[in-house]
Amino acid sequence: MTQDSKKAAGGMGALISTMEHVAREMGLWRGARLMLKANQPEGFDCPGCAWPEPAERSSFEFCENGAKAVAAEGTRGRVGPAFFARWSIPELLEQSDHWLEAQGRLTHPMIRREGANAYTPISWQEAFEVLGAGLKGLGSPDEAVFYTSGRTSNEAAFLYQLFVRLFGTNNLPDCSNMCHESSGRGLSEVIGVGKGTVSLEDFARAEAIFILGQNPGTNHPRMLTHLQEAARRGCRIVSINPLRERALESFIHPQEVLPTLTGRGTPIAGEFVQVRINGDVALLKGIMKAVLAADAGSEGAVLDRAFIEAHTEGFEDFKAALEAADWGEIVAQSGVERAQIEAVARIYVESSATIACWAMGLTQHKNGVANIQEVVNLLLLKGNVGKPGAGVCPVRGHSNVQGDRSMGILSNPKAGLLDRLSATFGFEPPRAPGLDSVEAIRAMRDGRAKIFVSLGGNFHSATPDTARVAEALERCALTVQISTKLNRSHLVTGRQALILPCLGRTERDTQASGPQFVTVENSMSIVHRSEGHADPASDQLMSEPAIVAGIARATLPEGVGPDWRALVEDYDRIRDLIAQVIPGCADYKRRVREPAGFVMPNGARERTWATEGGKAAFTVHPIPAHDLGEGQYMMMTLRSHDQYNTTIYGLDDRYRGVKGERMVVFMNPEDVAEAGLEAGQRVDLVSHFGGAARVGRGFLVRPFDIPRRCVGTYFPEANVLVPLDSVADKSNTPASKSVIVTIQPA
């Protein structure tokens, strides 16, 4: 690691990086005016992560990565007919993801006609006709796949799922399938709701905060403000992650002048637990085993026995299994010494209110659901769900992925949603489960799905097993991308392909009744408005709701469903329908106009448990065994600091001291020496699963502070190594953080 990578996160470095991106993409004056509208009550919701805004907001309610997301959307670059006349698809495929993103905003609907090697312009009317004819020509509605990105607004998502179900399928995979599906499944089973239970006010009251498998400094930077406030008032923060991420070591709020000038940050985490990749079940069992021992030593004064008795089930079986767990196995599989495990347990024991936060580091494993449920086990021991300053906090990395789910974007919907759709719109929705993201890839690959429609996102690059995803997309008759910027999914296509360019979150949306706003839901279940203020990048752009309505009109028989044209004329008409169908959304159009929006219902927050047994459930899970063979390592994918999901803003990773490079493999220095490798050497990585090998070529060896036999690589470049069939039990989430690899010289 370089000396620079030891400095505090945020501060002057964040300011300089932000200004550079804004100036390059939009110009400082125009960029500053737009940024002042970010995350404001009358402005737009940041198109980045889903961390909520505080009730009292500053004029600069955005972070470095949020500014990059806004700058990327507000860029002066344009990708229109002239661009596609200059570049063929084979030529574009030779360019990097970073280069593709940097070209600018898509401006016109385009088509790749069958047999052509380039896109050409197409009118909106013809584009809708091409897609409508394709959908109507299928043998079954289940031969179409309708994917959704978390950027999509509530209004667009509601219309999308309504159209798809009127069409006749539940094939509604979304980006959550690749990330927090394990959280939703795991939490729903044991506390009855698949969302977090905390608010920002709880962060102001917590006595301890556990951050597991999450790097807030890169993926949710505005969270650091609340962690800094918590640390300053004495809250004890524990980081559980294979890497010591810089932002959890020390953070400078860029709006604090003196710390920014001096470079002196606030220490955030007081305890760093560098667990082995996917050693979390073992570690959590060790912590809980120590908590039970402390309870026994205090004659029952540690556990919240009144809560356990009144609100939980399964405690005795859980306790017996935990007491039988072997400390030797716990230490071996977690990679953490017993003394440190017991020290972390003391922090938990001494806290009367604890929050547990997590992200992909817990969810993207075969035992991802078990990881989440072990976190819940820990919290239940002291009644840390449904009380002030405590609870579960899965942190969503996409701005409205939670809202999309609330609006009905899911492939296996509950009967209640389908019943309400039936009663409201007078049709019988499909009841059979549809395809999730992994299942959709298999269906396209096998020829069972023939049309793929993507409402935002970069499906090709976000999904695992890149070569097989490309094969699946290329087998389709038609692929459709509803997008703001060019990415690889526009280039790896079916025999025909459409690009339908849409308005971005930051842009004005004017329909027949006048200016419109949309709504979103953040990680803490708060639904609020978002209204763009920038000039649209092109007069040819349509809003996402208008595009969905156009597809519906071109596909469904006359008179089926609502008056799509009228809905798009005034989005309040969509919100009236949301109020009728979606629980907790009564009086929707009025409540979203409140400055802070409104909070969706959450039974677990009120200690009402919508579980099978009517109580919160303790669960028992085996400790996963990671017995690596000779020369094998456990690989996880991760993101650089100059990145948002699959979007690459730049080739540096400032907080890890990496410059101008993304094909990197982070290795423990002792592993580097033992393998006979050298820092800076190029190597090939080979993943091993189910008897098949996948090869990623040309990675640069980077010695780093990471546990032995563990390695880290950047997403999405390393997705080529993630097997399609290596998925989490129950949630089917790709196990992108548990990939067994060997390393050989390039």
C-alpha cells in the first residue's frame, strides 16, 4: 500500500476529485448549480446509492461518488446517430467499459437490424412497433424477460410490472437478484419483513454499530457522516471485513474546513476484524458463544430474556447448537483469533442498543441467507430489533432498488399483490413464479427466452459468468436497452437490438399536464419525491413511464389495462393507482409532497412479526467449511473508489493506492512470496467449479493487507471467473464473493 492510501478518507482528496469530475463532465458553473439540487426536497434524488437524507439538510447534501453520478448523467458528451455512423459494433466491443461510459449521453432511439454490424436511427413509433410485434409473435409470454435496474422510479416500476403481468408473465428479474436478494429472503423468514428496521435517528442513539461486509467509503459515502457523528459521541463501531477499508479507519467530512485543511480525520471503527472471506458464520457463532458465556457468568443479566420469551421462537435449539460449536473450528474457519472474537463480544454485551449494517460481503455467498440470519440471531439475543438505537440495516447500493420491489418488481410475487392487481384492473395475473436473473440467463442460453428488455442497468456486465451471459444474450431474437448512457449491454445483443434513450434523474420531465416529478424509496423505507431541473440531453428523449406506456400500447390489445396515454400525461394518475394496489401507499400523491415524504409500514420495527410462527425466529446453520486445495485461494469481487456499480468513472482506486489500473489481484504478501510471485507481475486467474475452469487473464499482483489464502479482484472485470451455477441457497444470488481460484504466471 502506498503512503497516500493511509490518509483519511474524504477531506481535500474528495473535494479535488469531485471538482475534477464535475468540471470535466459539465463545467464547474453548470455543475455547481445542478449539484445544489441533489437530495433537496424540491430537487432530485441522487442517482447513486439509497442512503437516506436527514430531516435537516445542508445545501451540499451529496458525496463524492454522488457528485460523480450526477456529473456522469449531466455530461456534455453525446452519443447519437453521427457517433453510431462512425463506430461499428465490433469496433465498439474493442473499447473498455470506461471508454464507453465516457462517450456521453444517448440521444436518439437506435436499432441494430438483423445482419447489420452497426446501429442506425429509428423513430420512436417504429421502435415501439418492432418491440410490440416481437412480443406478440412469441409462442408464450414466458419467452420474454423484463429486467429492471434500481435506477427506475416508483412510477415507472409500477407501470412496468403492471404491463408485464397484463402481457402474461412474472419474468421480472432485477438487480436485487444479484445483491440483496439474500437479505430480503433471510430477513423475511426470521423477522417477517425483507427490509431494514432502522432510521437515521437510530444511528444517533446506537451505542454500538457493527459493519459487516460493507465498504461505506466507496459504496455509500454519505453514511460516513452519520458514522462520524456516532464515533464522536462515543458509539463503538466494529468493522468486520477481510480488508481494512480506509474510510472506516479515519474520515474527514469535506464540509469541515479545519480538518480538511489539516488532513486530520475522525477515527471511525475502534475494532477491525479481518475475517476470512466467507468466514462470517463462524465468526458470528464465536461472538454469540462468547455472549452466552458472559450471560452465564452474570447469572442471566446479559440476554434480554423478556424479549426472547415474548417475541422469539427457537431459542433453546439455537442455544444448544451454539454451545456444541467447537472453538477450534470457529477460529479455523473465521481466521480470527479467539481473543479478538471475545473482545468484539464484550462490545456487544456492553451495548444496550446495537445496529448491524451489511452489504454484498455477506449476501454473495452460497450461505448468504445463513449469513443474514446469523446477524439476526446476534441481535435477537439482546432484543436489538424494534427498539430505539438498534436494528438491522441492509444498505442498498442502488438509489431505488428497494422502491422497485415495493412497487411489485419481483419474479415470485405474493398472492396479495396479484389479488389487488386483479381487483383494480379486472384481469387474472399470472400466478406461476417467473425467472430471476440467473434463471433468465439460463433460459436465454437454452433458447427458452427469446426477447430481453432491460429498464436501465448493464445486465451483461453486472451478471456472473460473462462468457455465458454473452452467449445467452446473443441467442435472443431481440434485446432492448432503455438507457441514458452507452455500455456493453448495448453491444452484446440479440439478432436485433433496440436502444431506447430515456431522461435521467436530474433532467426536467414535462408531459401534457406540465412538469412532472417521480418518487423513490431509500434504504430506510422513506418514500419521497424527485424532480429533475436540468435541460434534457436531447429533445428525442422520453421518460421511463412514457417508454413503458409506449411499449404497452404497442403490445397489448386495445382496451386491455389502464389508459396508458392518460397516465403519462399526469403522473399523479399513476400515483392514484399505486395507492389502490400497494400496501402502505394510501393517499400517495399527497403524502409524497410532504418535504420529508413518508415512511412505508414495517412490522418488525413495531415488533409485529409477519413470520410463519408469528414471532422472530432464531435459526441454526452449520459453519461452512472452506478447505482449499494446494495452490487454491478464495476470491471475492469488489469495487474501486472511482466506480458506481458497473459504471467506471476512472482507473484509480485512491483509497487503496491503485492508479491507472483495474486488472488487479490483491494478495497477502506472504502468499505472494510463497507462490513465487512478485509485486507487479501479470498473472492469470483460473476459477474452479463443477469440474469446469474459467480463466481471467492479465491481472496485476498487488500485495495487500488481506487474510492468507484470500484474494480480491475488481467487479465487473472478474465476473468472467464467477460461475453461473454457483449461487446462494434459497436466494439464488451469484456467489461472487466465494470463488475458488488458482493463480499462474500470465
